[in-house]
Amino acid sequence: MKINSLKTKLAVLILGIVVVSNLVLGIIAYSMSNSTLEDSVEQTVTSVAENVANQVRLLNDREFHMLDVLANLSDIRDPSKSMEEKVALVQNAKKTDTNYENIAYYDINGMTITGDGEVADCSNREYFIHAISGEHYVSDPNVSPVNGKLLIFYAVPVYDAYSNSISGAIAAVFYGDTLSKLCSQITIGKDSHPFIINMKTGKTVGDADVQYVQKGQILKNDTTGEMNEAIVDAMNGNTSYRIFHEPLRNKTMLASYRPVGDNCDWAVFCMAPHEDFFSMIKTMMASMTSVIFVILVIAVIISMIIIAFTIKPLKLVETSITEIASGNADLTKRIEVTSHDEIGNVVKGFNSFTEKLQSIISNVKNSNFNLETVGTDMNASVEDTASSITQIISNIESMKKQIDTQKAILFD
């Protein structure tokens, strides 16, 4: 195929249109799908963070509600009831839920009776101090030095039935891996899970890998860069959605975080690799590239066939003109008109030109024959004239001789 040929130019034009149109469609499709997916991912991750925060809040509300119900029992508020009676009453509530390690009543001085029947002083315990101050308190999960279990303490104040002043507290010891189990049950992206941190200390209080909770991991100290900024922002009690680079994994991450609210200082942090959600875009673009390549190949084949069929009459015109220029053309031949478009009109015009050229050449040939005939006649006439002139000259010479003879005789 000649580079400067009409066939090549048409092929390049068609292929250019196909490539440009597919690229434009691909870019538009990518932009629209990417924008839509970004909005969808943000809504999804934000919704997950909100859902986890709600579940944690409901868990806390349930425990506080149970403790408030106990604290409002008449026997618990009655100052005439002994501590033994009150301890025995709240101990029965422990049997309602297997997640309780213990439930205990404490008097105004922080004294309680253990399961072994011994009196214990818990006045210096943080949960008691907050409860006796009139607060609903929930502690971070901590490993108990007594049994090595991960435990959470919920505590509420107890008010005297008559004076309505604080007369003691009720505390429930809850298994601390409950928050971690909740995190492990929720998946973000492919295999990521939310985690829960304390907004005051940055300590991890819930993680799908409970070891981080047991070790007391403080993410504020263990992270750097943009992730550290996100952790600090979450600790400040803000609600946000972010995309940032996480140095430890060397990946782009997306995250949504929000405080749990109510009676705790916890915040939920949902984070997953960006590629978990947007890898489908790359897959789509790879598929689209393959489709464009197939379309391009098909377009090349079809366009070459159409172009070859379309310009075939022009090739015949080119061949005929070349033959005419060489002087070996058969002017009686005509090109078949196979289309009624501009190319068909060109072929019709060329056939008309050939027909007229044939007529002109025929007339020239006829004129040449006539000129040859006239030339022959003129040659014959000239020869006759020349012969007559010769005869005349001969007669003149004869008459001259006769005159000379007569003249000689006369003078003699």
C-alpha cells in the first residue's frame, strides 16, 4: 500500500476517527464511573463507621440501662437494707448474661463483698471514683492483674431512696474482647476491619486482632504522616472521611472516623486500602482497552474492504488514463459504473471523455485519408501540367526553328 495513496489516507482517517472516538468514550466512562464509585465508597465507609459507632453506643446503653435498673431497685436504694442483701441481689443479675465476669454493689465508702464472702475496699478504683461522683462510667478494656482476662468496667451511681443523695455504686465487669469481636465481624473492602480508639489517650480499645488491645497499642505514637494526622483528628472528636498514604503498608488508604458519643471517650476508625474498592476501575479499563483493540482490528479489516471496493473504479480510471498517455489505449473499452455517488459520476465523465476522444481520433484518421487522396490528385495534376508545358515549349521551339528557316530563305 502506497503511503500517499487515497486508500491509505482514507484508512488512516477512519482509524483515527475510531481511535479518537473510543478514547473519548473511554475517558468519559472512566471519569463518570470513577466519580460515581468515589461517592459510593465514601458513603459506604462512612456508613460502616456510623454503624459501628451505633452498635458500640447501643452496647454501652444496654449495659448502663441494666445497671440503672438495678440501681433504681427499691431494695438497692433502701438504706435499711444491708450490704450483704444488696450484693446478693445484684449478683443474681450476673446470671442473665454470660458476658459478665462480675456485677457488684459498693457502698458510699467503696466497700463490697466478693464472691468468696470477703469484704474488699475498692474506693481507689477509677470506676468507683467516677460513679460516686454521679457519672456513668465505662473503662477501656484492660488486662486484669487477677485473672489475666481482658475486662471492661461499667459503673453507675446509686441514690438513697429518701435523701436522693448518692449512697453507693453498682459496677459490672464485662469481658473486654466484646468490642474486638464486634470489629472482627465487620469487613471493609476485602479484608480490613474497623478499630476503636480512646480519644483522650489514643489507646486501642477494640480491634479484630485483640492482641493490639491486650498490648495497649497507642496509635498516636505508632503512626506517622497523614495517618497520624487522621488519628489525631479522630482523637479531637471530629467526624471525617479521608484518603491518605499510609507509610507502614506503603499504600493509599481511605478512612472514615467518628466519635461513639454519649458516656464514653471512644472513636470508631474505619480504614481500608484504596485499591480494595478501585481495583475494579483498573479491571474495567483493562477490559475496555481490550475491547477497543478488538474494535480497532475489526474496523481496520472492514474499512480496508470498503475502501478497496469504493475506490476500485478510480483505480480503473487511473489505469485507463495511463494507457491513453502511453498511446496504447483501447478507446472502445468502457468502465462499468457500479455506484451512483461522486465516484460513479467520475467514471461516467471518464467514459464520456473516452467516447469523445475516440470520435476525435476517428475523425482525424478520416481527415488524414482524405488529405492523402487530395495529395495524390494534386501530384497527378502537376505531372499533367508539367507534361503540357513541356509540349508547349517543344512546339514553341519547333515554330522558332521554322521561323528561322523561313527567315533564312527570305534573305537569301
